[in-house]
Amino acid sequence: MLNEAGGWLLGAAAAGAGAVWLRRHQGEVMTRRPVNEWTFTHMNLLMPTEDVRRGGDVFPLPRRPRPLEVAYGFEGRERSLAELHARTNTTSFVVLHGGEIVHESYPGRFAGNGVRFQMFSMTKSVTSMLIGIALDEGAIKDVTEPVTEYCRGLVGSAFDGVTIEHLLDMSSGVGDLEVYTIPDSLINRFAKAATGGGSLHEVVSSAERSTEAGTQFNYSTIDTQVLGWVLESATGHSLAQYATERLWSRIGAEHDAYYWLTRKHPRTAISGGSLNATARDLARLGLLMSRGGGLNGQRIVPEEWVTRSRGRGVPHLEVGALGPSGYPYYGYSNQWWTLGGERRPFTAVGIHGQYLYVDPDADVVIVKTSAWPTADDHSRDAESVTALRAVADHLQEDHR
């Protein structure tokens, strides 16, 4: 039999092994249901962060709540918004029409109007907004510049010869399909480096060329990470600092946002996935894009940048032409997913079910955060987009 000291030592060894296992598999644990409902609202307790500060006055979003009796057809039957929330693990749902909050609900266990949600790849669309601002003020000269003008450390890598525009369009031709179910995929190595103390630069630099730049869409968080490095090099500011000065402090946000940062020094934000913000403040971002880049009596994002983000007729980026890394109802432009059709709505999308849906013609903005059990889910995504379209259609029709 073990004596007391021996038992303590075995217990300590087991606890130590458990801690090592948890550290190695933290990303996996953090994103599983039901744990992810907590982690997606508490990233600031899990990772280093840098704040994105709000400004002075809050831009008002008047509340005009009314029932949203919306039905949408999916998989052969009519469904309600209550079914949408249950079937797609909604944690927050905010709907603006005419700049007013017509619906606001927080089905998530830890959700609320002051809670900051992990945006995942909705962050990419914010990075695009910041690039547009940097171009407008001359910090970046032109989208046709090679990224190595700003990121000298990528000279000689597969990103040598890639332009800023290629990155904006997810057409760098670098890397493989972004698949989370393959343990050693590029995106999983990137995520493990970010959360586990590895080097993002080593992962990015190791990516190999898969096709000619500018010819094929391949969704890539790595592309947006390089885009963020371009922005930081061009402006001399971290993403959080630049977002504070040029965006967040100007939209009348109610709360500070934050980026979580890599564990390894020098710490850096994930420009393709680490911004956290409240649903109402995300709605303000959507309203800014819906109103052509102007809000609160000031021009914040260039109008032509907003227009570019709704699609611009590039054949391999058109709706239905994205290939294996894009669902058939999506197109892509400028780090936004485009949806085509007469009104040309567009949306920011993040894994595990995050959406910032913008329909300028209907004057509708919808924020939906979620806690899906898996990163990607074609059925849940298709149902969510169908429902968001139905809400916008309903509100436009109701307004006539």
C-alpha cells in the first residue's frame, strides 16, 4: 500500500499531467459545448488582452421593440426564430431597422447587453474596415502593393509577390483548405501557436504556395493575419491602438472592446479572429457599413470601401464561384461574405455561428452570436443565413 507521502506524490503527478494535457488541448476544450458558452464570453480571463477604447458620447440606438413574427423555410418546413435560436445555439440576437433596435434577446447562459462576445472571424471584416481607413489617410499607398513592402520578414516565403488586394480577397494562393478536423492542418497549427505559446511567424512563413496568386479563392485566416501585420507596420500602431483611434472611439460605442493576444512575446492580436465586443456595439459597426461608412455626423470608413465590400464583379469571387472553401450561396469581397441578389446584402461571419448581417437597401442590421458545438457546420450556416434574409425581408415589407 502507498503511504501518505507516496499517495500525495502520485496525486501531484497526476494533477501535473492533467495540467499539461489541458494546456495542450485548451483550444479543443474551450470550444466544446456547453463550456464554449462561457469561454466565448470570458476570453479576457483566459488570454492576454489589449483594450480597444470607446470614445465619449454614446451613439444612440433608440429602442422600438416589436414582435418579430418571422417564419423561414428550411429543410421542407416553416420554422420560427425561437426554433432558429434553439437549433443554432444562439447566444445574442440584435436587430436594427432604420437605426432603431426593433428586437433584442440574449438566449445564451452568460449573455447580456453588456457582455463582450468572441467574434472569431467577424474580426476579419473589422480588419478590412481599418485597412480602408489606412488607405484613405495615406498610411497604406495602394492595394496593389506587395505585402513584403511592409512585412520584410516574409521575403522569401510563399507570401513574397502577394499583394494587399490578394489578401483582402482571400486569393493569395498560399496554404491549404482551412479545415479544423485535421489535427496538423495549417489553421490548427496556427491556433495552437496563438494559444499555446508558439510562433505565429514560423507558422505563417512555413505555409506553401498552392496556386497562382489572384486566381482562386481559398478562405484563410493566415491571409488576414498577414493583412494585420501590414496594417501595424504601415501605421506604427498595434491593431487595438489603431482600432481605438480610428474606429471604436468614433462610432459612439457603449463599451470598450478588446483583442485577445498570443501568449508568446512579442504579443500580437489575431487580426483574423480575436476581437471581442458587445452585440449592440457590433450593431453600430453594421450600421456604419449600412450607411456607407458614415455615422454620428462623420465619415469614418470611405464610401467606396463599403461599396467594394458588397462585391465588385471579380469572377472567382462571385456568389457560387468560391469553390471548396466557400458555401454556394456566398461570394466574397474585401474580407466580407457577399450574398448577391437585388439588394446585395453582405455579412461578416465567424466560426461557431457569429454573424453581422448588413442589408443597406432594407436598412436592416442583424447581429447573431452563437455557440455551435463545431467550428463549421454547413446546415447551421445555411439555416442561419436563410433566417437572417427572412428577417430583413419581413422588416422591409413591413415598412412599405
